[in-house]
Amino acid sequence: MSKIAATNGIDVTRLVETIEAIRKEPTLGAFTFRAKSSWQDGTHNVGAIAGFDHAGSKDQTRAAAFVLQGDEPPVLLGSNHGPNAVELLLQALAFCYAVGYAANAAARGIEITHMDYEIEGDLDVRPFLGLEGPRPGFTQIRAKGRVASPNATPEQLEDLCRYVQETSPVKDCLANRVPVETTLEVM
Amino acid sequence: MSKIAATNGIDVTRLVETIEAIRKEPTLGAFTFRAKSSWQDGTHNVGAIAGFDHAGSKDQTRAAAFVLQGDEPPVLLGSNHGPNAVELLLQALAFCYAVGYAANAAARGIEITHMDYEIEGDLDVRPFLGLEGPRPGFTQIRAKGRVASPNATPEQLEDLCRYVQETSPVKDCLANRVPVETTLEVM
């Protein structure tokens, strides 16, 4: 990473080169990401996130899969081996906002010295349990960011927050419909 | 857990009692879940999932927060400290489907001896990078489940798969719009 061009730990020269390369050859923008899960017992599953495809080729940079535990708390019949699925969804939004903010701040020359997010979501489990109630998913998600910068005005930081919301992949997947095709193989 | 009533590691007696309790007192269905993230450097963030609220009270069953690493791969300017946000979103769908399937199978007396999911999603990073292209989020998600049961027909297992899709909180958050309110505090 170039020492001169790094802002917020983002190599801005490489960021600009990446954008230019994809602008010239749009197929370089195409990714297919994957996650697997293996059921253990009850509400406990073990997840694995390994390779992904970029422009039709498999990425080879990950020596091993990232392993994640998923479970429910006791009140939802689990044993707290890990967070549950909807908590992981909120975590994904937090990570997405943070990456978008750090990278776009770097591109604008805005230095970040602190950034954290707290995301919360309201969910009624009645539809999941087969009872009448609101939708199965979150009825409302609230995301609160906190950011400190030594060289940007509050207006610049708020403008960036709006831009990040508009371009965030996870925010888009929540705010707008995603086609999900589900198939089952009986072994 | 009652040895007699456990199917797929799910305590069916407690499941039925939980459903009856919420049917009588619908406010017991209300949860607020949370995730936090703390920015480290570049595209690297550390997440924490700790307590949640149930029917207005804080759950106390988790002694420590679940800690998650989030990062991008090198091709997206990161260092592979962990999966990225959109991979985590796919993982959340896998966990949600698996919990829904195991629990509802238990409620129907269907024994599961194997269950795994592979989720993949197509995403074009151009909108994230400020270039023209499709939406910022996934344009398509494909979920493939594999299940084995010694006491259910393929038709029963496929019927359950349809039911789980209709009642899955994460599937609902992807297939239908969720209101997301984002605020920023400048420190």
C-alpha cells in the first residue's frame, strides 16, 4: 500500500485504479458471493464463508473459510452458541455502512479518527411461530452512526452519510426487494 | 430439555408452550435485536452482538458478546480479516432457513438427520463504486437446501420448505422492503 495515498487505511490510488479499470471493462464489477451452513442440532448451525467468484474466476486469497456459529438464545429454544440470523443481518448492515463510509471518506480526502455503529431492529416472532401478527421480518431498523474527523465539517460528514446509504449493498437489499430463489434437494 | 419431547434437538413441549403463551399475551412476541460495530482501519471492522430486549426487558443469558470480524478481500481493498457484509447477509439467510426448518419439522414430527444450505448471490460493485450499473445490492440470491429425513416423504419435506420460506424473518427482510432509519452523530 502506498504510504502517500492511504487515507483511513484505504489505498486511494488503488481505489481510483480499480474504479477506472471497472469503468473501462464493466464485467470486472461482477461478483458472486457464497455462504454455507451445516445444521448441528436444534437451532445450532455452523456457517462457512470461503471463496467467491469475481468476473467469472474464483478468488484464491482465502486460505481457509471463515467459520461462524449460529444459534438462538434460550427464550427462542436455543443455547446461545452464537448470534441468531436476524442479529447477523443487523451486523451485516453495520459492516456495510462502515466500509462504505471509510472508503468514500478516503476518496473525498476526509480523515476518520473514530467510527462506530449501533443497529437495532424490532421483530415480532408471532408470524415465525405460525401466529397472527405483523410480517415475519423486521418492522423497523434503526442505524446510529458516530463519526469523528479532524478535517471535515459536520455538513460534509452528513452528506457522506447520505451518499453511503444510497450506495450501500446491504441497505439496498433491505430497503428494496431482492429476488430469492429457494430450492430443496431431498437426500 | 425433556428427552421424550425433543425432536431434532428442539424441545417440542416448550415450543408448544411458548406458542400458547404468546397467543394468550401477544406482547411476548416483541423483540428488539442489536448489533454494534467498531471501525478498525480500512475496510476492517469488529462487530459485537450482545443483549436484546424481549417484551420490554433485557435478556440476561449471554455472559459475553459474540465478536465478529468484518473485512473485504484484497480485490475490494481489504485484508481478509473476516467475511464482508454481503457474505454475512447470505450467512444470515442460511441460518434463518435452517432454524425455521428444524423447528417446524419438529413441530410436525419430522425427524431430520442431515441438513445443509448453500446460498449464493450475484452483486455488481459498480453502483457501490459510484459507476453506472444495476442496483447496489444483490440482483439475485439462490438458496439451495439439502435435507434427509427417515420418516417424511419428499412431498412433506418440500411442503415444509415452502412454509419455512413464507415465515422466515430474513427471507422476508430480503423479499420485501424494510424501513431503515439512519442517523449520524458527529463527535
